[in-house]
Amino acid sequence: MSKPLRIKISADEDTSFTVMFEPLGMDYDLGPGEWMYAEVQAMEAAEMEIIQWEGGMSILPPGTVRTFNAAGEFLHELHN
């Protein structure tokens, strides 16, 4: 099994937005200056799609995702 890809998702100091993981629709609201982490299980020949929309973005990962808050505390494990 390969090592997961860890991504940091951040809002700048002036913006708040929603991060949604599809297809489950699990969402997280980030306020100005807040961030979170997601670990995506890397898979060969797979792609991750990120769609920006007014007020947020949707992430369509190629497999299981584990989410963590800014302190690194585990939040959820998402399966599609």
C-alpha cells in the first residue's frame, strides 16, 4: 500500500469558504485564516478533481480520505 497524499486546505485572512468532499457531500466550513488537512490514499493512474464554486470548493478524491483539523486531530474517514 502506498503512502497517502496529505494536503493542507487553507482560507486566506479575508475569506471564509466551505470545503465539500464528494460524492458523500461531507462539508467543512473554514473561517478566515483557518485550515484543515486531508489525507488521500494515492492510487496509480487516478486523478483528484477540485471544483471551485462561489463560496467554496468540492474535492472528488480517487479513494478514501481521512480529514484532520488544524491541530492534526482526526475528524472523519470518508469512503466513496
